Amino acid sequence: MSKEVLLLVDVLAKEKNLDKETVFQCLEKALAIATKKGFEDDSPEIDVVIDRNTGKYKTIRKWIVTTDVDFYDDDKELSLSDINENPEKFGDAQVGDTIEEEIENIDLGRVSAQTARNIIAQRIKDAEREQVLHEYLSRNRGMVIGKVRKFERGNVIVDCGRVEAIIMKNDLIPREVLQPGDQVKGYLDKKNLIIKSGRMLISRSSNDFLQKLLENNIPEVASGRVEIVNIAREPGTRAKVSVFTLDPRIDAKGSCIGFRNQRIDSVTKELAGEKIDIIDFNTNLAQYTINALSPAEIDSIVVDEEKKVIEVIVDDEKLGTAIGENGINVRLAGKLVGMVVNIFGKTEAETKHHDDRGNLIKLFTTNLDVEDEISEILVDNDFSTLDEVAYVDIHELINIEDFDEDIAKELQERARNKLLSKTLINKDVMDSLALDLNSIVKFSKDVLLQLVEAGIKTINDFADLSGDELMEIINIDIETANKLILKAREASGYFNE
């Protein structure tokens, strides 16, 4: 069988005028596809490796190690729980590692001749196309220029000379009008090249396209003296680009905008009028957010790095400017800094602060059985949960001006007793919820108690939450909150309704 493999590779290489390595890769892919078809209900990750000298081959099944939160596909992934339950098999594998297991090779004789011939023929055809494309790409730096040739079901076919490109409908700039014969540019991701029907896929709506346009129009960016840190974009409407330089002689923002806005205007013209804000990057997250919200004038700002939430307060009459039309200014600012940005007018912020303070005072007064004055002191010293009172270092309570050691100990004892009694009262519901959520995430008892007290008693209740609502109940960032809710919705059949 190994000699047959080498002979087959040799014949195909000569017949198709391709190097042997390309043919070997095509044959490996064909064998991998045929192997996958043997798994009726699964869709595993399969690699086939052929020895270039002997023709012998081996088949390897692969899994990626993920966290319990990120675990989705048991055909291709192993969760940390799986790893920890089988240390003798998986060793000390960590998140991101690849687990490989050699499995039985598929016998070429068991693969129908026609199936094998079709798979290999298609792979060879793709390889021939890619060879032409790579010749084109070797003279190209990511930006593709061509003429619109025709339209296919909303997609644009672009003639680039020896090759064609395709801009899918969702990669076009919304509301942009293109006509056959128009010259058009697009970004080609050479690292993740995608070929559709022999055409290279390019994009006009990606952040990479905007970055490439900036590089082509701004010499300081092209040379690396000005660095583009991040891009947040809603194609065809508005984009925010943060820039930075280590050269004190260069104004990063000014060099991108250009004299009388000439540089940035040329980029805007190419993007069908999309407005572009150039933002000075700052390592101070608060200042970076203030810059990102420009032209809004900020009155005050509070950054919660743990929850990845930033609260901004502006004058009531400037709230509309800060939020932007349809919320675009605050939405893009949040994407740029990588956190959720919430904006409040002064009146709304004062009302919210007053309500939050009143609710906290009531919580402490009720649960600790103390006077409002004691609760107010706790709130004024930044205590916001019973857990904090119960488990904080006691010296933090003793150091409060109006408390002594006896008061501090009494408050901690009452807080711990209250938490314990709540846990006992809600034990059955907490256990049931933990079982419901077991396949998604394993929460601590404290977190389960917080969920139950908020009325979350089943996986369906959990799935009905929004990310913001979950953040208000437990200490969690928005990205993780959204991910957990999505998994809960999938597990509870939310998308089958």
C-alpha cells in the first residue's frame, strides 16, 4: 500500500504539473475527509500524515483543551474537567494545548474509488487555482485593486487581471453603490486566505481594510513611527482609530489627520463617506476612555477593571452628544477601549446613586439587624455586600472611625450567621440550580446564593437573563456573562423554540 501511495503521488505531480509536496497534502486531506465519514454522528478533527519517503501514513484525532466556560464541542474539544478526571491519560495539559491520539488508518481499499478520485481531483484543482493566486499574492501586500465585473446574488465579482476576487454581501460597505466598471479596492487577509469558487475573498468592511488604507495614505503609519493600537468600526457610518507614537517629535493624531484634514479625508472618500475619529491612545484607561468619547465633554468617570465596566457622567444637556446618534459614539468607544461604557446625565446619576445608596442601607439594616446609622457608615466606607462585611480582614472594620473591635467582631459574626442561614434555607434550590448549570459552569455556594436570592432558580431563568442583568447579580465581567448566558440558552433549547 505504501508503494501505491508513492506511485500515485508521482503520477499526479507529473500529470498536473504540481510539486510532490502539494500532491501529498491533497492526498492527506482526502484521507482525512474519508476517515471523518466513518464517524456517523460525530465531526472529529482528523489529521493524516504521510511519510514522504516510505509512503506509510498514520491517522491522528485531535482535541483542543478549553475552560469549562468555553467548552462547546465535545467532538473537537476537551474541558479542563475532562483533563482533571483523567490525569493518567492526559497528564498536566493546560487550556490551549492540543491532545492527540493515533487511531486506526482507513484502508484505501475501503474508500470507494469514485469518492477517492473525486476528493483528490477537487483538491488538485484547488491547488492549481491557489498556485495562480499565490503568484498574484507574491506581488501584493494585502490590498487588492480591480474593476467591478458583475454581481452575483448581492456579491460583487472583481476582475484583478489573471485572477478574480469576490466581495461577499456582508463584506461590502452598507449603502455603498457600485457599478460594473468601477475601480474598487478591498483587503485580502493573506494569513487566512479564503477561496470561493476559485476567487479570492476580499473585504471592504473589515477593520484590516481601514488599517491598510491608513498605511497607504499616512507615511508615518507605513513606516511604523506611528502605531495603530486599535480600531472600532461600523462600516459606512463611523470609525474610531487609536494611535500612538514613541517619537516625541511626532504628533500621532495630527499626522494621521493631515494638513487641512487631507490625509483622513482621502480615506473617508474611499470608504463612501464613513466618518473617522483619530484618538490618542493612553495607558491610563480613564484618560483613554475620555479620548475615545471625543467630542463629548466628561464630568466624571469611574473605571471598574474587574467587571470591565466604565461609568461616565456628563452634563444633562451634553448627554446626546456623548451617546451619539443611535448610541454610536459610546458603542464605538467601548469597543475601542475593550470595556462596557455606560453614560449617565448628572440628574440620572444622582438619582441612581441615591437609590443605590438607599437600597444598600436597607440591605445592611435588615440583614445585620442594626440601626440605619451603622448601615450608612458601612456604605460610606465602600461596603456593598454581606460577603464583604463577613469575610473582609477585620482590621478594615476596626479602622473605621466610628467602630471599635467589639463592633467589628459583632458585625462580622452577624453577617456570617446571616449568610449561613440563607445558605441552609436555600440549600435545596441552590443544589438544583448547581445541577442544572453543571454542564456550563461550576459556581461557588456564595454565587449560587446570590443567583437564587435574585430569583434565578433554574437554567431557564438563567438563560432569560441579559449580560448586564447577570453582572448586577454576581461579580462577573460582561464578556464572560454573555458567554455563559449563550451556553445556557443552547443547553436549554432556547434556539429551538
